[in-house]
Amino acid sequence: MNYKTLRTLIGSLSFTTALFVFQACYGTPQAAGNDFLVEGCVTSRSTGEPVQHMRVGIDGESQHQYTDAEGKFSFYTVKRSDLRLVVEDIDNADNGNYNAADTLIAAEGNCIYLDISVNPK
């Protein structure tokens, strides 16, 4: 193999490696203007305390997030004219038994913050 071919091969591999490292560190680019940030807090309607381990997601999509110890959640979804947010208690007795809740979101702008109260069973 001659020197020029070897140099081209190593250069190509180096460039490919640099692209892979960039993607691993920073992710792939998102479609600009099509992402919608949904964030908020889930609390108990009876006590006003935050409820953790509640599954929050968009109806009909596999993407979801679980509330943290402060009842907070945050995730991105594709912007559509209306989104149905569903909140479900998936661990039942660990944090109390709560009824499922849902709400419609009008995806205007780039983000929305929701305060959601759930009723105990």
C-alpha cells in the first residue's frame, strides 16, 4: 500500500471517529422549531404534597417520564396542535394510591409548565 492511500485511509478514519465522538457527547441535532418542552409538578389534591414515581406522558406515545421526589417532571415531545397528557400511578402502594389524571395541552410557543393535582383512591 502506498503512502498516499494509507494517509487518505487514516484521515478518513480520524474524521469518522471525530464525528462519532461529537454525536456521543452532544447527541444528534433536533428538528428546529418542532420540539415542545412539557414540564411541571404533580401534587396530591388532599395534602398538597408532591407525589413521586407518577408516570407522566403523552397519550398514544411510548415516551414518558417519572416524577422525582419533588413531584417534578420534564420531557420534550413533537409539537402538535393538541396533546393529551396522561398521569398514572404505576407503583400504587409505594406512594399511596392515586387516580389517573389527564389534560389537553394546546402546544403554543416552545414550552408549557403544568401544576397537576391528583386525587387519592
